[in-house]
Amino acid sequence: MTESAGTERGTTAAEVIAECRLLATMSEEPGRTTRRFLTPPVADVHAHLRGRMEELGMSVHTDAIGNLRGIWQPENARPKRLLLASHIDTVPNAGAFDGVLGVILALEWVRIAQELQIPRAIEIIAFSEEEGVRYAVPFLGSRAVAGIFDLKMLAYEDAEGVRMEDAIRSFGLDPGKIAEAAVDDGVIGYIEIHIEQGPVLEAEGLSLAVVEGIVGQSRLGFRFTGQANHAGTTPMHLRRDALAAVAEWMVAVEATARETEGLVATVGKIAADPNAGNVIPGVVDVSLDVRHMSNSARTHAVQEFIRLANTIAHRRGLEVEWVEKMNERSVKMDTILSSDLMAAVEAAGYSAKKMPSGAGHDAMVMAQRVPSAMLFLRSPGGISHHPSEAVLEEDVAAALRVGQFFMRRLGG
């Protein structure tokens, strides 16, 4: 397929990429892409996307959690509409494509549906929040659309002490109407287009894959408590070094994860106290992130990591405590909708690749409410959540071409 493949009106992959890079300049920080939930640059992105939706003849509104929503309603449309969505918030110092690419491609898929005169209403949703950066809880936008938003979260405060409820009001929205954001029964399914955020497709030389499921996630916090003491006067055999215990445990976690196919385990955050070069660390707090497509395998791994922490701490004369911070079950994508997406990939001339997603996505929330499917695009270098995040023109062109075949199936 050529890099310039696109819709009948000539929308190219290069233009899609350029639009994503334009949105990346709408940021809280000069020279870096940082766009948290309902901060001022979100309004700039809304203004741009609203204009694009209106150009396509879509009716547009912003719901009470800040999701921008546009609906294309053709004449004589079939009863149920298709949802196309992704998120527009970012992590700090992000790349230009995570989330946003899915929204821009959704706009192009609507354009394709219009050109093919597909008799199906389509709603695009630009979710206001997915990353969990501002209020330390993810999927705020999709939780509201799926009808599972917990109103207790409105009392959460960000790092500046701004309550979520106040942030919503400051954006000109009414948090009392969040329940109205939930989708009704008139939805045939949900599709999310997203970069892979990993190295698998590049390693296999493929442009696209259909996601078969999203892995379950466990997140825990551990505290190893020993005894802080003088680094020069305390003999090695009399030390209760919390950081040394954590180092041993981290290596054991890595070794155990390597022995279990499909399991990933990460100790990504560490804080030592008193954190001085000439003091034996007395207390160390660490995070643990465990993911697997099998919920039983994940649960077993977490139990093993807890056992290892207790064993190492006991042998070294330390105490260890742990707390569970997340326990999200894996989510299977809808078989029928995924098959339709796979058929479109094959019809477009691309290899039929199925794979799990190791990252969380709005689709895992939406799947609790409506049939859901995902299309992955290759991530060069396997890099995401970083300014060097990229996509290839040929892969974006592939997604545009798949859109043509999928819309034909939708209208068939």
C-alpha cells in the first residue's frame, strides 16, 4: 500500500500525523506535551476538534465530565450507532500520538463512511481523561460514558489542592450531570484505534494488529522497615539495611517474572529514608506493577512476590508491609466486532495479527457496557509516553484503508 493511501477526498497519512503534532503543541508546558484532565489546553484541543466535527456535519457537545462528543446522523440510518473513541489527555512530557491519533483517525473513518454513504450513525468521543495523572485515578471520561463513574471521586484533590468537582466547574461544566454522560442502549459497538506502545509489531514487521484482550493489572505498595544507622560504624553483619533487602527482592521479582510466559512485573518507584549517602537506609517504599492476560496467573504471581518479600525481610531481620492499590481483571474484546475488524484488515491486504494489550485502555472500561474492539498501529522503537513516540506513514495509511473496508462491512 502507498503511504499516501487515504479516503476518496485524498486525506493522507502525512496529514493525519501533522494534525497529531499540531495538537501536541496545545500543552501546559512550553516545549513539552503535557495535557492533564480539564486544564486550559484541553479547551484548545476541544476547539480544534469541534471545528473538524462540524466540518463533517456532526452535531457536537461536551458532556459533564468533559468528553467532546460528535454524532454523524445520516438520513435513514439504522437504529443503533457505532462509537469511535480515544483520549486526548497525556502524561507529562508525552509524545504526540498516544490517544490523540485514535481521535483523528476516527474523524477520517467518519469521512469514509460519509463518502461510502453508510446508513449508520457514528459517534466520536474524545475522552477527557484516561491517563490518571491529575487525580491519580484513570479512565474518568470512559467511566462516565460506561455509567460506572463513582461520584465519590469528585472530592479527590490534585497536587495543587484543586478538587475534581471544582476543576469540572471551572471548565464550565456541571458535575451534577455526570450520570447523563452514560451511553444508552442504542449502540452497536465501540472501536478504539491506538498505537501499540510496545515493540511486538515492529519486531514482526507488521503495521497493524487486532487486540484480543487487555491484560489484568495488579498494583501494590511495599514498605520494608529496618534500622537506619551510621554507614561507617555499623559492621555489615549487624546491619538491617532496608534498601539492600529491596534490591534482593527486586532481582527475585524479575527472575520470577522471566520464568512465567506472558507475565510482566515492574518495580518502578522507590523512595529510601533517610536517603543520605552516609546513612544505612532504614525504611524503603517501593511500587509493584504486575500484569498478565490470565487473572489466575497474575494472582498467583502477586502471592509469590508477597511471599518473597516476607522471606527476604525475615532473613534480614526486617519488617515488611504491603497494600493493594489496584486489582483490575483482564478484559476480552468482543468476538464478533473483533472478527469484523480482522476481516477488514485482511480485505485491506494486511496480515491478520491478533495480540493482547499490555497497557490499559478506555476499551477495557467500555467493554463493561458495550461490545468493544481495538486496532493497534505499530510503535517504532516500541516507544510511548515519551517525546520520541512516533508512527509510520505507511501504518497510518493502513489504518485509513482498513477503515474503508470496515465501513463497507458496517453498511453491508
